[in-house]
Amino acid sequence: MQADVVIVGAGHGGAQCAIALRQGGFTGTVAMIGREPEPPYERPPLSKEYFAREKTFDRLYIRPPQFWEEKQIDMVLGTEVLSVDPAAKQLSLSDGRTCTYGVLVWATGGDPRRLTCPGADLAGVHAVRTKADCDQLMGEIDGGVRNIAVIGGGYIGLEAAAVLSKLSCKVTLLEALPRVLARVAGPELSAFYEAEHRAHGVDLRTGVGVEALEGEGRVSGVRLADGTVIPAEAVIVGIGIVPSVGPLIAAGAAGGNGVDVDEYCRTSLPDIYAIGDCAAFACAYAGGTVMRVESVQNANDQATCVAK
């Protein structure tokens, strides 16, 4: 398998890069490799409209499935890149094949950050990152699960708590920092959302540490640092992501918290770009601080930059 441009990652950034290439008149071969079986779909609605059953999954597609065939973009789904050989310009894939590229665009995003405390691997502990994550959790709620603990007071945690409260679940939200949305909002906005969630029945607690998850085979409660145990038939963990850049770093790309890119999203490896949640860049608006920006708009902007 080979293509002039190979895009690894079938999320917002990868999809936008492929779209922008064709819109810009690129006529070479394009292949997109994605871990999930579904063609590119929107992530933000997963914890909102899709989780609340207000949108069916077919309404989340970034483009209709037939679009990719019409634009001659080869979709390789349900497949993971295991390693990158930048000298040979070759990828090793999880299905045993290899893929040769002219230019590689790494758009893999990140994986949910997992808890490291005892009990983190119990059944009933969920992330909200993919359609499969949401489907599994929705299935448990349909099966009668009603007592749910949400760990993390960022976007994912607050959105999930809001939806669950509408579904008549008993929700406890636990945030280690003194306020929710501490990374992205000022104290006044944090206070507003805390009050709003409490008004809708969410037991929201800030400044609390999680000591362990309790249960035999399946989670039954969350033990806090002060010894308090919060009963829970399911737990949602929303404590951020870990950028998915292992194969690139192993191949010699510069990076730490993500893979480092320049102002054109080029990595330190020849003919390899990185975009979206996994790309770390020096931000002129933050005094040159190297950071990753986890947003759809950033992924789309970087994808368009690379395509151009």
C-alpha cells in the first residue's frame, strides 16, 4: 500500500487535511488511516447530543461516508500504525501490512488519561472519547445503572454530568482542583457552572482527591482521600488526554508532551507533519510557551495550513 500523502488519524484534523487538499486542487493519491471502524465524525457531540440521544450517529459524520470515495481518498479504518520508518518512508500497520508515503501527516489526537489508583481497571469505569465508549456507557444506563460518579470537572465531566442528570441519574462530580474548568475559565465562570450543575441535582465537590475505586470485579464506589466512599455503579473519568505520538517519538521525532512542530506544523523528521491535539508548538500569544491546544478549531486550522 502506498500514497503520496498518508494521514494517520481520522478525526477532525485528519479529515480537514484531506478535504483541504482536494479543495486546493491536489490531484495526488491520499490515504487516511484510522483506528476506529467509523469514517470521520465529530467528537464534541459524543458527550452532549449523542449521549443524550438527541442526535443519531449518522448526523455526526464530518462528511457523508460516500464523500471520501467520491474525492478518491482511500480510507483504511479499524487499523493502527505500529511504527514509523522515516528513512524508508514506511509505516507498519496493525493488520500486518506496510504503507509507503511521500508526505506523512500525523493527526492522531490523544487517548483518555487513565486513573492510576487501585481499582482503576474495574468494570464500569468509562472514558468518553469514542463512539464505542459512549455506546457502552449508554448500554449500562439502559440496563439500569443510575448511581454514577464523574471524576474530573473539565468539559467532558461537566457535559456528561449535565446529560446524566437529565436522564434521572444520581450524579456525583469530583474535581481535585478548587474549582471546575480551572484550566480554561476564570473564577466567576467556574462559580456559575458549579451553581448551575448543583441546581440541576448534581452533587458537585471540588478540592477532593480520589484514593481508590472499590468493588469486586465491577466498581461499586469511589473512596476519597479523606476516607469517604461515594457509592457508584459506574464511573466516568474525564481527566484529560495523553497525546498519541508513541510511534513518532520512537522514530526520533522531537517532543515530550506531544510531538514538537514549527510554524508550518513540520516535525523534526523529514516530510512528516503533525496537527491537532497531539502537536506541540511555541505559542506567540503565550510568550513562546510550547503547548498543545485541544480544540476542533485548532485542529482544522493546522490541517488547512499543512494542506496548503
